[in-house]
Amino acid sequence: MEEAFDEIYAGKYLAEPRRVLHLTSEGHVLKGYPYGLNEIAVLKRDSSSMITIRAYINDELLCSYQADGLIVATPTGSTGYSLSVGGPILVPQSGTISLTPVAPHSLNVRPIVIRDDWEITLDVESRSHNFLVAVDGRSETCREGTKLTIRRADYFVRIVKRCHHSFFNTLREKMMWGADSRS
């Protein structure tokens, strides 16, 4: 760790740009910060029943998800919550985002990767007449009928990383890709 700080102090680092998601809504004023570096998740509020999420991409219906929720993840967030529910890993500079259902009712519903400059609109129905929306883990309750719009923010953030570290090397180390688990 000390070695990493020494490199940063010496100016031996990269500042890698990362995209951010922006959440807006009709009919509901979001109290929290509407920008997410990792993901925006729409989730059922209670434990009794799933929700129906109609997802539109650039105003065209993609799918009606019957699930416990839906995660819209950036490449930065793709190795967190989204990955834990079966979502894909996105390469940081890929210019993409993923939509991953949480415990979908149908086995035919799968994650999808789309361009990050496309607009996503979500319309949610719930038996409890409300649902949760979480932006990087900060959640609040929304009423049924609240239309959510997710788009790429007008800015990006820079992540400081060491010069000799690569995304794929990190994946191999943290995910133990290629490691022989028989020993």
C-alpha cells in the first residue's frame, strides 16, 4: 500500500475516465443524489411479491420483467451487485451498460448489454403500489406509476490507478481466472 502512495506522489499513475449514470423521474422528486458510478437498481419493497418493470430503450419496449428487481450497471459497477445476480462483466472503456434482472420469474429473461448513450425508461408496477430505487446503494421509496429515466451523465469521473495495473490482470487475480483449484 505504501508503495502505491509513493507512486502516486511521484506522479506515476493513470487517471482513467469512468462514465456515470443519471436518474430522473416524472411524478416524483428524488431526494437523494441522482448520479451513480456503479449502478441504479429498481427493487421490490417488500418480501412478498415481485414487481413488473417495463423497460424501454430509446422509447422502444425492450422487455417486461417480472422479477425482484432490475439493475442498470456501468462497467465500473458490473463487477459488484450486477455480477452477483448473474450479470456480465463490462470492460471499463467499452461504452456500454448492462441491464440485469434480479431473480426473474422467467428463465427466458437474461441480462443485456447496450450502448451507454442510449436512454432507458422504466415503468414499474407493484402489488404494494410502491418500490425502491437505489443509486449506488442509497435507496428511497417511489410510488407505483413513477416513470424513471436513466441516461449517461454529461460528465465522467476519473479513477486513479497504478500504471502497471490492467483490468484483465485484476480480473485474473480477484476472480482467480485460470487458477487450478484442484490443488
